[in-house]
Amino acid sequence: MVCQHCGENPATFHLTKLEDSELISQDFCEQCATALGHTNEVALPSMLANVVAQAAEGKQHAGLSCPHCGLSFEEFRRKGRFGCPMDYEVFAEPIDAMLRNMHDNRTRHRGRQPRGRIDERSAVSERLLHLRRELREAVDSEQYEEAARIRDEIRNIEQRGVDFGDTLELLEGLGDV
Amino acid sequence: MDLRDLDRRGGEWLRGQGPRSEIVISSRVRLARNLDGFPFLSRATDDQKGEIVERVRAPLEGLDLRSKPHYVDVDSADEMLNGFLVERHLISRELQHGRGPRGVAFGSDEVVSVMVNEEDHIRIQAIRSSLCLEDTYRVALAVDQALEQSLDFAASQRYGYLTACPTNVGTGLRASVMLHLPAMVRMKQIEKLFNAARRTGLTVRGFYGEGTMASGDLYQISNQVTLGVTEEEILATLERILPKILDYERRCREELVSDRRLLRLEDGCHRALATLRAARILSTEEAMQSLSMVRLGIVTGLLAGVSLERVNELFVLSQPAHVQKIHGQIIDPPERDALRAEFVRENLA
């Protein structure tokens, strides 16, 4: 996190204020915080600031839910488990403070990258997640012909693999999703 | 599948040999992975869980684990076998008590085990004797890479490997060591360990992981952060902090063998060994406490004639499901305590 005043130095000074019943978080570096006169105010330590920000964000995003697996943000907050890989993108904004808390203020992966190009894969995985959800609904409502059709489509996509041409084609097919 | 030959001996990680084995029982690395294009398990139907097992099983059985991998269908296995696998650290309690299609593959030496449909679709574990985190990581990584040949794992550029719980996202790597800290416990210094760990971003757990008691003075210490750090950095953090903890335990041991305390320690160690060699009724907890004292006696040179490996093994072989597995049936606790006493006596004769 960089200082929101100078936009250069790392923010080490976190300020959380209550204004018109809205929680406002501000992050400054040491110099800017001093220059702006904030150091005289009572500052919350970074971790506590994150907890407060987390609570505020949770409230703000309570209505959000994942179009891929159906998990609502509310349910995620209760159980602490995601429903599908896409949730990380869908809930990227509200989980930011939580990830910072868990991972020592870090939010971006720096470790090993898995085999294959991830960007090309995401459209396919998104489509597969959708089809699997439709399949589940078709089976639940005893629409077995529809279920068989979806099963075939899943098989087709998986067999065609994840080469770039297929991804483009699939992206076109995603218009109605 | 025949697991009978596992009854009476422990996995390779209980060998009690290697760097710092006087304190470090084992090093363990776990990698969390999920199949791309499938929901995570909390949103997966039993059909989907079955499909995941079906997909993963062939690659698992094709792994080269220095033996042909065993595969146990945990869903259909009986309570005793699952308890036995938990006690051997081959599966977690979460997998044991889960529902729907799930299982585990492991090699005969029990260095590698891969759980299917635990909290994540795939949990790769490598566990080895003594302090050797890098070697252990390399073993887990080799399994990961072998599986990646035929399976696509859920991942993103920004978050790395995507996991059901955000505490594992990124590397999906949890590295830990199992430490025997009897001197810190006896010197009432263990609270310091918890405080130090908290400050340095490490987690302390008991012998059987999350939420378990530190039976037998055994503690697991692991990394907390998995995102925004490289695998090497995670291992390096542990390796930087561990020597300090090991040194502290060593100093506590030195204090226990100092002139004014030696007799008391000697008495405690000999009594513990005598209990294990003579008792007719032995609860799990008494066995664990006595084994811990005997282990302390061996590494401080006060007790001879018992190997570290034997004691390490008995920590696991004295557990309830093991006692029952050896006798091939469910046994009530009172009778179990008598059979445990008999088994331990035979092993330390």
C-alpha cells in the first residue's frame, strides 16, 4: 500500500475516521502524515485499521454474490470458505483488507506459477463452472435430457483442451452469460 | 488393500535420525491444490466430488512413490481404518469426518500422502524425519509437478493457486516441523514459545494439528502467510527462527541436567520407563507423558538401551485406533488400556 498523499512512499500510518456514520480509511507515509498534522490524532495500528476496514467493506458488499457458484458474500463471511475459484475475482474488493490481515499486508502472489498460461485458461474454466452449475440444476429438476446435453458440452470443451483458438471461440459463445 | 504390515511399525518420518533429531521429530510440507473448472468442495455435489476423485485417482496411482501407491477410499472405509490413518498423519480429522466421495493415496514408506476432497480437492503432503524442510519441500514439489502433467489446477496471476480458504491462497504451502519440547514445558517456558511465534508470523499447534492438545510435549510450528511470499522465503523464515527455538529447548535441557536438578530428572525418566515396562493399565495420555520423559532421558544420556526410533514410533502406535487395529476389532477403553500396556511392555522389553 502506498501513501495516498504523495503516492510514492509505503503507507505506514493508517487513519480510520468516523464521518457522518461512514468509516473512512486513509493511508499515509510517515512524512506526509506529519506534514498533514495527523500524527497528533490517535492512530489505530495497521492491523486494527484492517479489521475495521474489513468490517466496513463487509457491510458495503453484503448484497454481492458470485454469478459462477452462487455464493453470497454474506455466506462467505459466515463460513470463511469460498465456493469456486472465481470468487477471488468476484469478491476482490471486499476481501482485500482480509487478505492483508492474513498475509502480513500482502495481496499479490509471488511464488511458483503453475504449468500453462493462466490467462488462456480462465475463460474455459469460467465456462466449465457455469456448465457444471447448470448440470446440477438440470439434475435437481429431473431434466435428464438437458443434463445429458450439458454433460456432452462439458466433455467437448475438456477434450478440445485450452489452446488459444478455442478460447476465442468460447469467448464469443459467452455473450449471453 | 492390505495394511496389516503397517500395524506394528511407524512411517519413515518416525525414524529419529537426521539433523537435530534430538528435538525435531519431523519436517512436513503441505500443498493445497484445486482442479480448474470445478466448484470448491463446500459448493460441490456428491456427483461432482465423485468426478473429482475419478479424475485424480489415475494420476495418483501412477505416481512414483518408491512403491506403488496405496489408495484408500475414505468414504467407504470403516471407522477404525480411518482413525488409524489419522493417527499416522496420513489423513486429517477433517477428511476422516467429511462426507461424500473422498480418499487418500500414499506410498509404503508414508513419506508422501495425497488427500482428495478434504478442504481442497487435493492436499499433497510430504513428511520426513528430523529437520530437513528443503528436502521435504522438494518431495512435495515433485508430486505437484507430476500431477500437473495431467491435471489443470485453479490459479490466477494475481492470487496464485486458488484455495477454498483464503488463509492458504498463493503458494498453498504450509511448512511445519514437529518439535519435542519437554524441557521447555518442565521449565514452564512454553508460553514464551507461543508469544515468540505470534510475533514472527508462525503458528503453534498440538501433535494432531489444529485445535489439538500438545500431547507428549509435541508441538507443530508452521508458517501462517502463504500469499505474497515465495516458497523459498516461507522455508527460509522457518529456518531462520527455528534455531532460536531449538537453542532455547537445549538450554532448558541443560538446566534440567544441572547439579541441583539432575537427581529429580533422573528419577522422573527412570520412573517413566519403569511405568511403561511394568504397567498393566495404560491410558493414551499416560503413555504419551511417559514416552515424552523417556525420550528426554535418552537424548540427555540418562537412559540407555531404548532407541529414539522405538519411542517415536510408540507415540503413534499407542494411539487408540492403533491399539484396536492391531487386535483387529473395536475395543472399549478399559480393555484398550490393558492391551496398550501389554503392547508397550513388549516393545520396551
